[in-house]
Amino acid sequence: MVRRMEQAGELSKETVFIDGTKLEACANKYTFVWKKSVGKWEEKMFQKIQDAVQLLNHEYIQDFSVGKETRTQDLQEISLFLEERCKTEGTVFVHGRGKRKSRNQRYLELFRRFLERQTVYDWHMASFQGRNNYCKTDPDATFLHMKDDHMRNAQLKPGYNIQIAVDSEYIVAADIFQDRNDVWTLIPFLKTIEERLGFRYPSVTADSGYESEEGYAYLRECGQTPYIKPQTYEKWKKRSFRQDISKRENMGYDEAADTYTCHAGRVLSPLYIRKQKSKSGYESEVTVYECEDCGGCPYKSKCTKAKGNKRLYLSKSFQVKRQESYENILSETEIRNRMNRSIQVEGAFGVLKNDYEFQRFLLRGKTKVKLEILLLCMGYNINKLHGKIQKDRTGSHFFSIKETA
């Protein structure tokens, strides 16, 4: 469908507008499993296993051990040993009140329970797939905060993060993600767009939720111009921000010496450089600056909450890329793009969720959910093309900025 629209001259192929929203999955909202909770109970059980193995070795004169990485295999080995012991000694299994279980039966049932629980924990850990939670009804769904919070208690609901790309009012790509943050969806979504469409957009327009050093680095590597609003863009406009002496932006900077000067005239020099990795494995360098001496400073209470000297943590590479994007969004072209992003991509979500009343998926599983949203987007494009034909707007790509009197 997108290729046919491209051949008909309906796509600008100049810039792509990206945005995301969260839609509720077809799942029970009370069937959540939390990674932190599973890890806590698994650790408690592991301590009980260690005590039980110690007693087992003493009773049977063995040298069994259960390691954290091989606990399932070790428990299976112990269970097999006890089963063989029961067969060899002809152990009679008894059940019910008033009947005393033999030593073999007690140990075998105990380690079988450990093995069953460990198998369940392994299943939970495999189902998380890098997330902090998942839903039992639909294991691919993640519990997310939804905009539609009718109970007004910030309740988590199972859902998916839907990303769409719009060009000339048409949805040219859509994908499903399990991440609650849009930052981690930008790069894989751009790769999907290029792979499916067969061409790369010269520029990408998105809101501040997609800003990251990794995203900027990827766009620069691909030769794409980022039109991404910095997360601090609105804060920079406020008087309270400009008067905040604790902010790096309000300090003097000596580029030659690579030092900052605080409100009290004291110098913050680079102390060391630390490397940190993101969830996706991207490595960035953070320079740590420390003030020469904050002792007796009359502005310390307004400048920092640290007991010692004030420190600044700064990624120079990120600041350079952020400044480039900031300068890009101030251009006349980007003002037009930002206005069109609000109209086109957010308008598309408005039509899908409100006009089409699509608030919740009907199918379960990431593959079926993706199929569902793609069919919906195809229907949206057909309606959009029909509307353009009726209004004689075919071939138009952008809404123009209205000049105020």
C-alpha cells in the first residue's frame, strides 16, 4: 500500500513524523507477575534448599550441592537419587492422618516441591524477556500506565506501546513494542521503516520523549537530520530555570581550561571520566566535575544538597548533539514540521482511538496484535486517501503555517 502511494506521488519522502501511544491488551488486569517479587521468593527458597541439602548429605553420607546457575539440574539429580533409593529400599509411600512417613518419602517429597517451584520460577524469568513484569493472560503484554485512568489511582494495565510513522498524513509504518519508554523504540523502529519501505528518510521529527545520546548517534551515523525537541526545551524558557544557580547552564564555562565557575566564583574542575552502558549496550562517557571547595559558601543550600563539594555529571557528546538538534528545531522548516507532527501523527492516533473507538486489542500475543494494528492502519490510509480525493487535496504533503495578523 505504501509503495503504491509512493508511485502515485502521495508521499513527500522528505521527513517522517514519529509518535507512540499505549493501548490496552486483551488480558486480565489482575494477572501480573513482577520480576522483583519472583527474585525475592526464589532467593528465600534457595536458602531453604541449602539447609535441606546439608541435612540430606549428613543423613545419606553424600556430597550434593546446589548452585545458583545450575539449581534446576542439581535438584533433578537429587530427586533421581532419592527415587532410586526408594526403589532399592522398597519404600512404602503412605498418606493421610496418623501415618508416619519414612525418611526417604519425606526427603523425596521435599525436593520434588523444590523442583516444581524452581521450574515455575524459571518459566517466569524466561517470560520477562528483559521486562520488569508480564501478564499471565497475555505473556507478551507489559503492565503500563495508561492515559485513560478512569479510577484516578495510576493503575497499571496490561498493554502494548504502539509506534507509528506518518508521512503526508498517511501511516507509512507501524510496530508493536513492549517497552514503556519511547526512548528504546526509536532505533529499532527506524530500522524497521527502512527495511520495509526500501528507502531512508532524510530527517526524523519526533517529540522530546525520544531524545537520547544513542538516538542522536544513530541518526548522525545514518546521515539523517534529527528534529527532536530537547527534554529541557520548555524548562529553558522559564524564569525560574534561568535564575537557578545550581544549573550548569547558568554557570560560566572556560572552554580552554574545561572548567565551570559557580555563582560564588569558585571553580569546578574535571575530576574523572566514567563510562556507563545503557540497556541496549550503548556506551557513553560522563565527565564528573567537582567544586574546589564548598566550605563556608553562602549559596551552598541553593546550589547543592551534597554534604561535601558540589559535583556535575556531564556527557559532552550528548550536549553537543542536543545543541545541534536544538538549533535544528528553531529553523523555519522545523517550525513547519513540528506543527505538522502535532496535526498529522497525533491526529492519526486521535482518529484511531476516538473516531474508530479502538481502545483495546481484541487478540492476544505480539504477532496477532501487530497484525491487528496494521489492518487498522491500512483502513485509516484508505479513508485518508478517499478524503483527500473528495476535497481535491491529493499531492499535498504539509499544512502551511497561518500567519497571524
